[in-house]
Amino acid sequence: MFRAAIRGALLAPKKEVFHRNKPHLIIGTIGHVDHGKTTLTSAITTVLSKHGNTKALDYFAIDKSPEEKNRKITINATHVEYESEKRHYGHIDCPGHMDFVKNMITGAAQMDGGILVVAANDGCMPQTREHLLICSQIGLPALVCFINKCDMMQGQEEMIELVEMEVRELLEKYKFPAEETPFVRGSAVKALEGDAENEGKILELVKKCDEWIPDPPRAVEKPFLMAIEHVFEVGKDKKAVVVSGRVDQGQLKVGADAELSGFSAKKLTVKVASIEMYHKILEDCMPGDSVGAKIVGSGETVNLSKENVERGMVLSAPGATTLFNKVRAQVYVLTKEEGGRHTAFSPHYRPQLFFHCADVTADINFPESEKLAGELNKKYGRDAAEQKKKEAELKEFEKTLVCMPGDNREVLLTLAYPMPMEKGLKFTIREGKITVGWGSVTECLALDPKVSIEGIKHTKAVTGKGKKK
């Protein structure tokens, strides 16, 4: 199988080789729907194409799924590339609509820095705040702000000043350096139309990104690990799979053995047939690279297909990950004023946890409840009548336990599926279409084969067709 995959790659049309002649960073556009993130992304590639080795992309080359074209909004986090004088950038254009914040979280988790886009005629809106909150929670190191649509506010400089002041207040609220963060004012549409002044604003924006967003440390020496964002099936027999994502740590070479883990207690063994970045060939990939890796089954994984692999799984060096479905964590619950819950929640609250590219339902319990459950196991016998008494006493006690909006407390998480987890892993907590909190893993406890969360179905990412993937 592996030899056939290599032979297929060799017989395929010749592709360009990716050359590492500049530092590579991943940045992206964030902000409210219709504030011009995709238009700005198009403007950056168009303007830079006149000054160097960048391919111009129009709006519909970035938002290219049928529903994105029909609705004229970004649904999936889209990846493009361009070059400045100093760097090669991978750029993620994140969706701004509240229905697709889950896809924005996936995009933001891969960024080394971001461009916050705020429309001058609108100011800060709900997803402006939510995106900043998420970027703060995942630890995004730096943002550059672009006040867009300034052409619609001619003669209203004071209003634009007020918008900038409002944005700086939000930056400070979410722990970004408000006074030092660079701001650029302009019009992405006018830049696309060839207006010289606004083309200059785009060049200024890119220069600010070069100067303000730091080169991140790269964990080259650690074992390879990449969270999977997208999965594709390739080849006439459809026995090869391409997985794409951002390399978190380590290096991976063509021909190497690897593992797939997540959503199951069993790991899958694979071999890497080829690696590409932005449709250019790589012999190996490094931390920070956004790559697609063609993988085929090996060892016990004879028949690898798209059905075996899904978004949120992790591709790693053999033995690099450990699976858990029970962890201890510290969480903060957002208040109503912060856009979170209006009410408290009790033990066994079941929101979605977002980490890396995964979203998994979790049962949230409190340490006090777990402690009492252990004591009651000793108090009551194992027969049905005794167990019924135990459950009744535990339920009565749990009625007294609540976690209020604004609370920062320790919790115990039981995941619906075994997932690769580690101490310090950050996650976002969402319920329906709202972000209700965030947290980080403080201790990985167990992979319990007896764990079952009834009524839970794993939800996959929304695709461009508006269906579950």
C-alpha cells in the first residue's frame, strides 16, 4: 500500500517545491460578520502580488464553497499564503457569523498572531468581543487592528477616533496591550479597486504585522504532533487519506511511521506517503507549518479510509500521545455581561469543550460530589436497594452544589470520547451558540473503559454546505 502511494505521488503532475527562505508564521483575520475580513484578505494578496512572490486571490477564491458564495459570508476557516519583505505568512480567514464561531475557534487555535478587523461604520459588535475573548483565552500573543470601511466615513474623523478608542478599551479588557497595539485605518474595497492611498494602507498593515507580531518559539525537539482540521480521501481506490492541520511540535518526514488518536480507545498506525504546504512539496514539516499529509494504513491498520479519520483527531509520532476521558481542570464561567450564561449550573452539566481542532461533549462534575460518591460507596452495599439509596442521597447533596457565572473553580470532566490530553491544555466551553467559559487541564486522571455518557453524539464540524461533515 505504501509503495503504491509513493508511486502514485511520483507519477502525479510535477508540483512546485516549497522553499524555506523566510521565517514562516500563521496569522489570520478575526472580527464580526460583514466587517470585511475576507475582503481584507483578498486585498492583502492582491496588493502584495504587485510587490513580490504572492498570488492575488479574489473574494470568491477565498470563500469558495457554494453556501459561502450564496450567503456571502465565511463559514469555514480558509487558508491562503503570501509573502512580506521579511516573512512568509499562512493566513487564516476566520468566519465572523455567530453560527460558525466553532470554526473560528479552530482557526484561531492555529495562529501565531492576528488581524482584528472592525468596520468604521459599525464599531465593536458581539463577535468582535467574542473573538477577542477567545483569542485571549487561547493565549494569542499579539494583534494588529485594521479599522475598515473608512471610505464610508469621510468627513467623520471623530467617529473613527471613537471606534478606535472603543477597540482599545476592549483590548485592555481582554489583556492585550491596548496602548501599544498598532492600528491602521483604511478601506479594503478601495485597495482592491487600485486606490493608491488604500494600497499603501495595506502595505502599512503588513509591515505592522512584521514588526509587532513576534517570532514564536518552536518546539522542534519534541515528538511530532498535529491536530487534524480537515480530512480528504484521494486516489482511484480511495485507500489513501490526506489530513491537514498546523504542526504543533516536532518534525515529520516523508516515509515516517505515525499514529492517529482520538474519539476511540484504539490508535491507528499509518505511514506518511507525502507532505505538502499550500500545494507545494515538502520533504519534512516543522512546527508552525500548515500542511497536508497523505497517509496510508500500516501494521494493524490495513484498510485506512476517510471513515476512520475525522477532524479533531491527532496525527503524531508513535507513542507521543496518551488518551484520557477523565481529567481535572480549573475553569472560569463567564458572566451575563461577558456574553456567558445568565444562570448557574449544577453537577453533570454537559456543554461542548473545544481544544485544538476537536469539539467533544463533557460531563462537568464537582470535586465535592466525587468525594461524597466515594464515601457512599463504602457506606452502602452493592445490591439494588442499597444502590438506590446511595443514588438518592448523592442527588440530594448535588442539589446544593452550583457553579455561578463569574466563578473560578475546580471541576472534574468526563469526556464522551477518549482524547489525547495533557496537563496545561487549554479549552473553550460552549453551549449552543454562546461561549460560556474557558479552562485548562490541571491533571489527567484516567482512561476508563466503563465511562459512558448516555444520549451523547459526537458533532463534527459544519462544512460549507451547511451540513454535518
